[in-house]
Amino acid sequence: MEPRIQYAKTADGVSIAFWTLGEGTPFVHMPVLPWSHIQLEWQDPGRRRWYQRAAEKRKLVRYDGRGTGLSDRNVVDYSVDAHMLDLQAVVERLGVQRFVLGALTTAVPIAIAYAARHPEAVSHLLLWCPWGRHGARSQALRLKEGVDWELYTEALAHAVLGWATGEEAHRYAAYLRECATPETARAILRAHAEFDATTVLSQVRSPTLILQRRQLALFPGVEVAKGLASGIPDARLALLEGASTLPWVGDMEAMWAATDEFLGDSEPAPAIAEPAAAGGLCTILFTDVEGSTALTERLGDAKAREVLRSHERMVRDALRAHGGAEVKAMGDGFMASFSSATRALECAIAMQRAFAAQADEHPETPIRVRIGLNAGEPIAEDEDLFGTAVNMAARIAAQAKGEEILASDVVRQLVAGKRFLFADRGDIALRGFEDPMRLYEVRWREEV
């Protein structure tokens, strides 16, 4: 089934088209500028297989850059900074805090610049057949005003796919002509030729893998790849066989083998809990930032939002690590579910320890979070959970203080014998429930 196309709005008011495919760790695949059209490229069987392979273990995110494909065409600014706004708009629209960033050829300099500027957001950086300034400059010179647009795209298609190709190159050339107008393509390539990504290589902190094909004849790609690998701290370089810049042409599995090994070293795809089946037992976890309103009044909207983004990132990191499924975010809190009460408690403890570490590093803006847990059989509907078990978990969280974890007796019994430390808080009346409930505080500051 063709992915559903959605839109995100950039800070400078440009609408960016995107789609997602699969589940798991977000993998944002940047557009090959100016050659991007997220609807038409899905009709190419080779590229479609590549996308489906990418989404087997991760959540693939694809978008069209400004001026191309289904994104806004009436645009003036095509600078690297402007294209970083496109990427930022999409990840913010999806609520993604940390992701794998992948870039092909012309998108590589933008990806490098973004990773250097946002080290907290890019967990891994994947760069495929980088062009650098030289590639953009040479293409911009060839695409001079008055050039025959059809001849230009035909020549580029044959150069990318191999000069012996026939009908395949014609189809690819027709696709290139749909991606952007010659004026837009020329403006994008010229803007990128002015940016030198080598000036920010040393600022990249994300683990980086550079994939390069040895027989590439379009430009001296191996030399460019070696230069990037030597400039980015601890970057890896994988030289693969093949003569095309397109990863879905030629030996696709060699690329994915190298990629899967690279991503699997430090951040495997998360175990996704599956609590949403109707009638299934699951553990519900609620978080709530204590004093978020006072925090906003004290720090102001912008600074308070920055602090809350740190809270969101830490919560989502803990959920990924412990197999939790985020049900919804509520501004200053989260609702999540787990198929295992043990993993839910381990996740809650990991969250509080992360918040404690943050408070030690930033004592002026500590994040104090209350956490409540309950277990039961909620009703699953429209990607949300409802029912008594959910309402009770929310009321339990409301009884907690900042830095506390409170759990129901049901949760305590489910993890009996698992070496968690509980302190009996007695029977407590919960708003909306007739009978008091026995609650337990989870002691997380001690070794468990």
C-alpha cells in the first residue's frame, strides 16, 4: 500500500510533504536535492523495495525538500539553512526527538551541517556516495540557463544508471523532470555549491558511517568519501562494489548488511510492547512534570519549552530501551503501556535516575517528575487506551510527588520475586473511586 502523504510547516512558512513507513527507531531519509518526488518514486519497483527493506527494522521517514516534489514550489530561499528547516519541520511534526539521519549524494552536506548543529537529535549519521561542493558545482555549471532540459536530464540519468542503460534511463530522466523545474534545480545546486561542509566536520559527534561505491565514474567519489571519513571524528568508511550513486541499483543487500551492523552496534531497534489488543493484560505508566506551570512562569515560554524537550527526550529514550509503547504525550507528561510489569518498573526507575542525573548537571532547572503505574485490561480504540485500569494509573500518578514512583498492589504482585524494593504507603482514596486503594512507593535510589 502506498504510504499516506502528510504535510509539515517550516519556521519560514513552507509546506513540506512527507510519509512514514514501518515502526521502530525513526530513520529519516533526506531528499536527494533537487531530485525528489515522494509520490512518483514509490512507483519505481527498485526504489520501493529499498524503502520496504529500510522499514523492516525501523520507522522510515521520507520527505520532499522545498521547491521539489509535492512540497511548496513557490520558494525563494534554497540555502543549506533553509533545507535544515525542512528537516526540522518534519521531525517536529512527528514528535521525534532522536533519530537516525540518512543522506544520499547532494543531501550529504545538509545532513553533516544538521548533525553538527543538533548532536542531541542525531543518534547515527549515514552518508551514501557523498558529492561535496564539487559535485553540486559541476552540475550547476552544466545546468546553465538556456540548456535543453530534456537532454540534460537524459545525460544525468545515463551517468547515474550507467551509459549502457536504455529504457530504464529514459524513465529515470522523465522522473527527474517531474521533481523540479530547471530554474529551481539550478538555484538549489548553486546554493549548495556555496556551502563547504568540510568546515564543520570536526563538530559532528554522532556515530557516522560513510558508504561509497568503488567504480563510481560520475565524480571522484572515493576521494570525497575518504576526506569526510578523515574529518569526522571516529567515522567509518565502507567501500562497496558498484558504479551507481543510487543505493537501490546494484547490490542492495551489501549496503544494508553494513548499515544493520553499524546501527546494531549501539542502538538496536527497540522492542515494541504490544498491549493494545482488546482484553490483554498490560501495565500502564503515567508521568507528570511537577510544577510545570510555575516553571514556565519562572523561566519564560522559550526556556521552559527547552527544559520540557529534555524531559520528553529522556522519557522516550527510556521507553525505547525497555520496550514501552508511547500511547500519547500530554504537554508535561506521558502515557505509556508495557506488556511486562517488570519492564514497566525498570523503565520508571531508569527515568527517575535520568532525571536525577539531569538535576545534578543543571541544578538551576531540575526536572522533577511523578510516575504512577497500574496493571489491568484496558480497552484499545483509535490508537489509545481507555477504561478503569487507565483511569486508576492516572490517579496513582497524581498522588505521587516529584521524584517518586507509586504503583498499585496489582503491579507489586506481578513483579513478586523480582527484587524490586517497595514501601507500603497504605490505603489511599483516589478521586472518582469509591474504595481506597493500597499503594506502594518504588525505591529507585537503591540498587535493585
